[in-house]
Amino acid sequence: MRALVTGGAGFIGSHITDALVDAGHTVTVIDDLSRGRREQVHAAVTFVELDITSPDLAGAMAAAHPEVVFHAAAQIDVRESVRDPLHDADVNVVGTVNVLRTALDAGARRVVFASSGGAIYGDTEVIPTPESHACLPESPYGTAKLCAEAYGGTFSRQAGLEFVALRYANVYGPGQDPHGEAGVVAIFATRLVHGDAVVINGDGTQTRDYVHVHDVVSANLAAIDGPVGVYNIGTGVETDVNTLYRMLAAASGVTVTAEHGPAKPGEQRRSCLDTAAARERLGWRPTIGFEDGVRSTVDFFRTAG
């Protein structure tokens, strides 16, 4: 299969790329390297440095002639979306429309879209939250992801482009960027292994559903030929930030308690995903337990220096 991965130099995208190469597929990666790192891109792929909002995307997409496009490129910082919603919309909405349009023109049969199960639903008392729940995003980031999903549905209905949206929970694991809001596990782990103080935003009782990147990759592979639709990709288990810190501190051999700072605007109180649809329709389920995943992630950042 010919595959194209946008954002393939980033955390999740590079893992997807590696798995596609390992499975014997021909892969092209498109990334503007604004967050991704060139050294994370597998040596066997064709790499194109390009912004997904660029008019040049059409030529790059046509040259790759992909059968399936994995769209992982995004503005991923919720707080940045609050500060600059226009930029967030430009990348996450306009950029996605450009990917959909050029993928269709290049003859792709399917787009697998990296959406957000945390930000799209907003705060809800239905925990774990199913895909059928109303979407009331609390941040421009979540609104943009929801809008991008709607565009994917429109391209599917109007032009026959198959569209799969994977609504990720909080993804963590080796290779995550420790210098951004989106990587709380990476941020905490990096600071702990270097002996630096950790600051928890708010009281630390806010919860998230943490899913390992290797499980996210297996969901993407399942989406290559699985039924089209929207799927939550998580574990169905809530973990609050205070508990997360204690687990990471224990894995790091640190006994110092965390500091607490002010809560951040646009942050949800609870987020946890019902993954029954992915289990039943894609045949997917998470396989990496959180404690094992935390230990391996801490080990990665300890050896990464």
C-alpha cells in the first residue's frame, strides 16, 4: 500500500510511520518541522518539508499518489488555541480541508484523521463518554477538531472519500515532546528524572484517560480497512493528575511532592472515553497497562538525557 502521513516527524505521526514501514508499505511523510524532528523520520520514507496549509500540498500529494492518508499534522496546544484561535483554525481546519481536497484529487481512497476525544466532548458527567454524546468543546482547539471532522464527513458524502476519525484520549509514551502542554506525562517524567520541580495546574483532581502511543498506532493500522466512522481511542480508565504524578515519581525514584499552580483556561475537569465502538467495529483494544507504560516512558526519558 502507498501511504502518506502528515505530521510524520512528530510524536504520534513518527510512530505511525515506523509501523507502516515495518508492515512493508511505501510511505511519504509531510511535515513542516515546526514541532516535529527530522531525525524521528524513518530512513526508508520519502520526506517532504511542507506546511499542510500550503498550495504546494497538491503537488506533493499527487507525487506520492497515496491510497491512504494518515492526517496527524496539527496545532496541538490547547492553551495556544485560546491565545490565538485564528492560527489554530488555520492549521486544524483550513489545513485539514487542504489535506482532504488534495488527497481526493490525488486518488486516495481513505483519510484517517487524528481527532481529539478529550477536547471535543467538553466536560460531561457521562464517564466513560461514548461517541454518541453531544460535543460541547471548551477550547478553540476542540472546536477546530470537531469542525475538521465535519468537513471529513462532507467530503465522504459528496465525493466518496472514505473518512475515519480517531478521537484520541491523552496519548503518551516514548518520543513525546516534553516541551508543550500536550505532553503532560513527558513533561513530568523529564523534570523528575532531571531532579527538577513539577508544577500541577490547579488542584490536581482533574482526570484524563491516558493511552499509550503503541496502542494508538495499532488503532491507525486497524483503520486502514475497518469500517468508516468516528471512534474513541482510549482505555476507559480515569486517572487524576495527582495520581499520575505519584506514579511517575515512584517510577523515577523521587519522593518530593509536586507544587501546585493556577488552573489553566480551557482545561476540562474530567475526560475518559468509552471505546466499545472501536473494540466491536475495528477489532481494536488497548494492550499496554498504565503502570507498565509509565515505567517504560520514564526509562525512555532517563536514557534520552
